[in-house]
Amino acid sequence: MGVTLIGFLLKIFAFNPLEVMHKDCDYELIKDKHSLPLAAMPETKPKPYEIQLQKGDRVFVYTDGVPEAINENEEQYGTDRMIQVLNGIKDKTVEETLLFMSESINEFKGKADQFDDITMLGFEFAKN
């Protein structure tokens, strides 16, 4: 996950890409070359990097259970749908966004069993 430091998000490790929305823009997928999960092997070393944030920027992080949620037809929710939903509700607060995303995923999967954890975190950078 990440830690905010004076307008920077220091990404130490997360297996999934980040979604970053710069103020008055759309969410975008920030892809990176990530390493193995921490503690997967004793010699695994994290590859940290920074993303500069400005006041009003938002970050959305999630586990793979979000895009890999399946519906009754065994179709995945997917990152494209996730970005589309996020960009359709970017006027909502961070808390409202997380609640809406949860509802969107539950509506999509219908009666299909949840086979993986679905964890989401949202952050908004408040000041520079």
C-alpha cells in the first residue's frame, strides 16, 4: 500500500496498479513493474517509487478481488469497468465512492459466490 509524505505517495508494494485521479481530471490506471509479494521469498526486496500529489488529487487502491469479481455468467468485473464507474462518480466524496463501488460490484456479481477478498481504500490529498 502507500504512505503520503508532503504531497507524495510512496508506493512500497501492492500487487495491483493504482488508480489516481488528479483534481478535475479522470481516474487513470498507473501501471508499474512490481516485484513479488513481500515475504514471498526471503530475498524479495520492495521497489518503492513516488507519485506527486496535488491538493484535491485522489488515489484508489484495491485488491485483485475487485476486478476479478465474477458474475453468474463467469464474466469478470474488470479494470475497464472499474475505471468507467470511478470516472462516472468522481464528484462524490471518497466515502461515497467506496460505497458506490461496493454496490456496483455486488450488483454486477448478482448471486455468484465471492471467491476472493474485495478490499478498497480511497484517499484524497487535502493540502500541499
